[in-house]
Amino acid sequence: MKRKSFLIAVALVVAVGLAFTGCSSKGGDSKKAGQEGASKSTESTGAKDSGKQVELRFMDVIPNPDRDAKFQEVIERFNKENPGIKVTLETVPWDQAHQKLVTLGSASSMPDVFVMHQQWNSEFINAKWVVKLDDYLEKFEHKDDFIPYVSSVLMDYDHKQTYGGIYGIPDGLTTHGMFVRTDWVKEIGMELKDLETWDGIFEAAAKMTDPSKNRYGFSYRGGRAGGEQLGMYVYSELGGHLYDKDGNCLLNTPEGIEAFKRYTDLYKKGYAPKDSINWGYAEMVQGFTSGLTGILNQTTEVVAECNKTMDKDTWTVLPFPRGKDGKIYSKADSFYLSIAANSKNPDEAWKLIGYMVKPEVNREICKVNLYIPVMKGAENDPDFTEGPMSGFLRSMNDPGFVRNPYYGYFPEVGEFTESFQDSEIQKYLLGKQSIEETVKNISDYLTKYQQKFMKENPQVPIPDCVAIN
């Protein structure tokens, strides 16, 4: 399989989500796509020389009223500060965004600047629809202000080492944290710091559970994507590796089976409501906000739901728990601000991006979107250092933060994440098959297709996690 086919496979993998955890530091011989795109800071045409106002289109793909209002406010300030440029905001609903941009890209009529989801990286970069930003970044006054995870993982590893250049600037991070009932923690005689390790999470979940009060310790995700949350714990216990050097999945080892059992015991031992075997995202959140459960593993956007329905003195967010090696195995996602290759004014388009990611402006936008800022400085802002957002910020700034790897680059990964894995786990939770059989089935599936892919694509590295340099 040629490199382009591999990158398309990567796009499929990211689309179904980053899941299991593994560990490797970045560096060495990384993947190269060699897509140059518009690699130079090209001179904008027409309007600049004629003295006319440059018009730019900016498209957002995840609109909502608060987000739209903030973007419009920022754009109006930018227009006022740059009278030679006029930016117009456009939006497209998320469920239509990909097809809309593909249609525009095929017709060379993409908006000058647009919000690109990371699952589109491979597709859009290989189609040469986006501009390479390395030359712009080299001259950017805030190039050294990105937080380590953004510069080291999202821009260097995910873009530069994979595609030969940087084709988008992250606009904000969403990552996992542990939402906890602070009043319940106090009642069981524990302290919040005790819940910053997995051992503490398991202990607290057991102690919080009291069926007579209709209280359960943990919002267990037993439905779709439940295997992803299980994997966050299991593979941290495996030292961060999903496969060995020969492509054998490490889940079916004594350590893997023990970790699998400990996590699923949250459900099997009754520390989660019985019907949580079918819970997805919405049910998990509702379980926590309604006072049914005391601990919830979720991402930044849930802060808004808790603020709406819960007393602020009864809950908070803690950093994602550390594994036995002291590292935090999780994931952090971002959209990217990218310039369309068909833009006639890439210099002005970059000026807009540079303005939107200035530390003070980026923090302003992230506060509305409940993101972690991509620039340094949030550690001095009470909106991020105090209250529930502080837990997420502490995770992202932790030098031990490790980004989960992909399951693999083989095409069968879609079937695995969408149906096979969760189905196998549910069989065990319902007592229909043993833990040994369940773990073996999952491990055999991953081993089979990973080894098949390795034989056909010997140049592609084994999936692993990415640590901050």
C-alpha cells in the first residue's frame, strides 16, 4: 500500500476515535507525506496592489449561538483593527460540514479560512486543499507561546512528521477529566486529591455506592463507545502499549485481564446503576447531574451541563487519574484553523488566524467554547485555574500526559469500534461468556488485522501513544 493509502486509513481511524493507550516518545523516523501545498508565504493578489479592501470568508463548522456571537465579536474587532481587510463569518451545521467542504474543495471555492476537524487532515492535505503554514509560523510573534502538547503532539507529530508540514493551527483543546461530587467525597471520608489516581477512583466508587439511597459511585458507559473508556484504564496498566513488536495485542496477558476485570467490576459489583450497561454519553451525564452517580469520566463541554443543573459547591473536575507509572493516559482533541489553497489572499488569511490565536484572544474564545487554550497564559487566568476547568488545564500542562494511540490503521478498525468490541464486553457484563473468552476474542481480532496490515505495509509503524517532549 502506498503512503497515500495509508494516510486515508489514518483518517478513518481518527474518525472513529482515539482509544487505547500506549507509550512512545516522539521522534526518530516518522511518517512523511511530503505534501507541500502552498509552502511559501505567497503574495496576495489584486486587492493589495489596487488599494481595494481585501474580502475574506471565514467558515465555522460547529456553530451555536454563543460561539457565533463570540466569533462575530472577534471578527468585528479584527476588521476594525485592519481596515484593509473585511472578514465575513459563515457557518455550516456539523452534520453537513464535511460534505460541504468536500464539495467546495473539489470546486476550488473553499472559504479563505475554515475550521478543519482533525479527522479530515489526511483527506484535505492529500487533496492539496489547504495551505502549508510553516513559513508563516516561523515569522509568527507567538510561535513559542503554544503549550507543549499543542506544539509537540498536534503540530509537530500529527502534522509535520506525518505530512511534512503544518497545515492547521489548533484553536482549543477538549480533553477528559473526572467530574466528582465533592459533597459525596467528604461524606466518605476521602479528599479530592485521593481521586487523582485510578486506585483512588476505584476506592471512592465503592464507598460512594449506597443503593438504599439510590446512589452509585460511577457513571459506567456500558453502551456504544464503552470500550474506549475501559481502554483508558486498561492500557495505562499495561505501561501504555497496545501491541508488541510483532503486532500481538497485549490485552490478552495476565496484566491485561486483571485490569479488564478491575474496571468492569465497577459494573459487575454494583458500583454503577444496573441499566448503565446500556448508557451512552447522554445517560452518563444525566446520571451524574441528577445525583444518581458520584464520578463521571467526560470532557470539557459537560461543564456547561453541570453549571445549568447543579449547585456549584457540590461538584468539581479533577485531572484525569494517573496510572501506576504516574503518567496520565488520555486524549486531547482539537479543531484546526486552516487556509484554503484556493484563497487569493493567503497573507491576509494568515493574519486573521494569527489574531484569533493570540494568547488573550484565544483565551477569550476558549472561555465561551469551554476549551483549554492552546497558548500559554491560561495558567494565570482564574477562569481556567479556579473551578472545574482547572482540572482539565492541570491534565494538559502535566509533563506526564500521554496521548492515546490508534487501535491500528487497518480498515477493519471501523467494525471493531462500532460494534465488535462493545458487543464482546456486554456479553461478559451480562454473564454470557467468561472474561478469558471475552478478552481473547477482542485481542485476537486486533492481532489478526494488525499483523495482516503489517505484512502488507511493513513501512508503517506499530500504533503507539505520543508523549510530550
